[in-house]
Amino acid sequence: MENQEPVVAISDPGEVGRAAHNAGDRAIIQISNVFAWLFPILMVAIVAQVILRQSGFNQAWLDDMQWWLYGAAVLIAIGYAVTTNGHVRVDIFYDNYAPEKQAKIDCFGLVWLFLPFVILCWDLTIHYAIASVAAMEGSSSPNGLHNLWLLKCFMNVSFIFVGAAAWFTYTRRLATLCEPVLWKKLFYAFPSIMFLVNLVVYYASWWFIYFTSEEGTTFRQVTRADYFDEIEWGPFETAPSVAIALVLTLVLIGAARAMAPKS
């Protein structure tokens, strides 16, 4: 009897390890599955544009649509890849580590490296989106898809989605190491939490100064207020919002620890 080739099961990445998924993981996967339908629509748009262009009926709006569809689908796919561990992992040692060590690496990568970067991207793109809305930005082509500001606003919102995916995955991986109570989640994610608190402090301070300044004060003048000058800590200098964020983050973690149920 001839040897039969082994049957390779094709599985949905969103269903792998489903038993360990939390409610947040499932929400990310379900939303991503809906957006996945943008890819076949994108393929149809590309093929249609190629045929129309070769026939002498180029449609600029189809070119724009391809970028819109691709941008939206890929941004959401980042969150899906984080949740399902479907991203490219450039680590030749990871697979040989014990599950506990893998979980530690995942937690470190998610909340010490990846999530701060996602928060930074959100902070940068919020200004990008606001400027686009203010200008009611449209297509560079008269026959293109206008209201480009919608896509740029979506780009900013998508980073919230990616950040949520990273946090839910971090919570799941942390659960393999310890009980993921609130104070532990905040403590082990200290860089991400402090970065987020710093943004809250910075923008709250900015708007407070803006509304309490003399009438006619411009946005640029607000950023030149004395509050935003760096303060010296011995040989070091830092922004006031960073110092305040450090204290508030420690207070937040301490409060969460104090309110945690006694085991």
C-alpha cells in the first residue's frame, strides 16, 4: 500500500486558541472578519480599473478607491494579526522557549514596545486628521473620490482599534503568568500607561491654558507658555507633563493595588 501524504488542516487563525480568548479578543476578531471583505472588493476594483484603463476609459475614482480600501483593510488587519499572533515574528529562538518564557516575551513586546508606538501613531495622526477635516481635503483629481478627510479620520480611529487589540492580547498572555488583576496589568504595562497619562496631562494643560489666555491667543502662542518649558532635575531636563504623568501613573497603580480584593 502506497504511503499517503499527510492531510494538512486549513484552520481559521481567529479560531486557533479560541478557548483562551477573552471577550475583547473575540470582538477584535469579529470586527476584523467584517473588514476582511474589503479585500475581494479591492481585487474587483483593481481588475475593473485595469480593464477600463486599457479600454481608454480610465476612472480616477477607482484609483482612489483602491487606496481607500487597501488602507482601511490593512490598518484593521494589524489588530487582527496581533490578536491571532499572525504577524511576522523575526525571532529564531522564540519557538524553542518554554510557554512561560514566550508569554513574558509577548507581554514585554506588546506593552513596552508595540503599544507605546501605537499610542504615538494615534497622537500624530489626530493632528493629521484634524487638519484634513479643517481643509475638507479631497482627491487631487477632479474625478477622484473626494472627502479624503474621512479616510484620514478612520486612520486615526484605527490606531485605537490596534491599541485595544494589543491590550486584550497582553491581558490574555499575562493571565498565563499571574492573575491579571487591574493593578498588575497597569504595573507591568508601565511605559504604555505613563505615555497615555502623559498625553492626557499634556492636552488637558494645553486646553486649560488656551481657554484661560487672553482673547486672540493663537495655538502656537499656547505652546510657548512657560508651563511647556522644560524643568531641570539635576543634570537632566524634562517636560512638566512628563513629571506629572510619572507621579499620576504611580498614584493610579497604587490606588488600583489598594482597591484590589484581598486574596
